[in-house]
Amino acid sequence: MSLPLLVFSLLTLFSLASSSLASPPMAETLEIKPQIINPRLPKSLSSSKRFEGSSNLVKLKYHMGPVLSSSPIKVYIIWYGLWAPQQQLLIKDFLHSISPPSSAPASASTAVATVAEWWKTVALYPDQTNANVSRNLLIAGEYSDHKYSHGNHLTRLSMQQVISNAVKTAPFPVDHRNGIYLILSSVDVTVQDFCRAVCGFHYFTFPSVVGATLPYAWIGNSGKQCPDVCAYPFAVPAYMAGGGTSALRPPNADVGVDGMISVIAHELAELSTNPLINAWYAGEDPTAPTEIGDLCEGVYGSGGGGGYMGQVMRDQQGRTFNLYGNSGRKFLVQWVWSPILKACSGPNALD
């Protein structure tokens, strides 16, 4: 999870959002030879050494807590606010793509850079019984809180009350064994520290509020609230105009939701490997852990770090991506830290 101080230093540097929102296209066939590009970050965003793709100085440690090893990981989605069906479909397509497909399409043999292959790095992390994070994820339930049960502004405490409302009114069970709760706030919902210090975070609920300790994550649609914070690289702020930095085209034509996808991936990877903030992280302070997504923020392909995203793909329509979903849909998702390579890793690596 990215706690406020940590996320402020990471996500605000490399996540820039756009104010345009459009409906994503339907899933499409895989391209055999997409163009390979290696965009450079603007100089003002590339000075920190923390974004290098590998380091012998990183001391990621296991602190004896659980990981999400029960299979499948059950995700309960709370759609907070008003969501277009096509936006929901895009996010659900990504979540469905985490599990290996039961039968891959014929064209998939040419594309190893899939979301399921990306998740294999997350699944390398074990607990003290040597049980690894599950490779399978299931959307176990959805709940639409379209009446804004706690208003159009959420705090960290009221967010837990949103979960409490969902489990107490029975659309969701209290699944503390292998359930995680994903709150996704719509573009018109403001959230404590959103855009200023965080684009998303994960934590666990308090029994005094929800009745149980349940791992959860929140991610907001930043499409209209902070185009200079939470959906990089699909937009650049106005002060960079004319400086040689241009926005990349999002793979599904929705800057806000395409920007959310990488943040969702980031938080799910960390939630799975550190659900109670006592498993896998670097640093000695559990209130500000550096987790497997934080270590690779801004790295999307080979050569990433030192001011570069790394080598990613561009399709015939000029849309930028690095992973394919099970349905052939395209996504741009940051890499995560591999405990084997001791470096950032992703299936679109060219070496």
C-alpha cells in the first residue's frame, strides 16, 4: 500500500491525469508487430534515483505477516458514484485478465506480454508457510453506491463506513479469509488527500467500524480533478507545453479510467503481498512502507528508470500500451519488483 507520505513522493511524480473522458472501444485482436517506443520523461520529473529499474540497495524484507494465498482471491467492487457501463467493463476486463485464461485465443501465442503474465511476478511472493500469492482472481460481487451514501466527499474513515454499509446491508459477505474490497470512486467524488498526496491507497478496516479486519483498496477517477497528478503519461500539465513533452494516447480512449488501471494494478499488487501491513515491504516503518509497486513507479518497460518509462508498444492507431488482456484489450501498467531478479519486472521486457 502507498501510505500518504510515500504515495505523495511517488505517484505525484509519475501519475498525470487528463480531463477528457471518452467511452472505451470494444476488445480487439492482438497485433503481431506493434511499434516499440521509449518515451522520455520531462527533466523536471526524472531527477530522483528511486525510479531506477534495479538496485542492490533495496532491502525488501518479509515481516512474517500473511499474503493473499487463498485461491481465488475474491474481489468485491464498490462502484461509488455514477459510472458509465463501458467504464466499468474496461476495469472489469483488466481484473478478469489477472487470472490465466482457461483457453487462450490462437493469436495470443504471439503475445506473451499479458496481464496474467504480469501478475506472475506478484505471485512469486510467499508467506511463512511457503504459500504464494494466488494467481487466480475472481470478481465475487459488485455493489453500486450510486446514491453517494456518504456524500460526494470521502475521508479515510467514511470510506470504511462505505464498506460497512455494503456488508451490513448484505450485498457483500464479511469475507476475511480471501476477500478484498475495492472502492472505486467516480470522477465527481473528492477524497481526502486525493490529487494532493495520493491517487490510491490500500489498508484494512477496523473491527470497531466494519466488524472485522478486511483488506481494502481505494482508487479514484482523476479525469477531471487533477490532470497534472494521477494518470501519467496520458496527459501533461500546461506548464510543460512547448517543452518537447507530449501526452501519449491512452489504449482505450479514456484518459481517466486508463489512468486508473495502472493505479489499480499497483494497489492490488501491494494489497496481495502486504494486506495487513506486516508482510512484504522495505524500510523499518510500517506506517510508511515501501512496497513492490512503489519500487517501480514510473517503469513500464525495458530501459525504464533514469527519466525513461522504458520501451512500450504503440498500435496502428497510435495508442500506447504494454500489456494485453485476456480479451485482447490493451493496457498500460507499471512494472513491479521481482524478489528473484531484485529488479523491476514485466512480461514486455525485451531482454
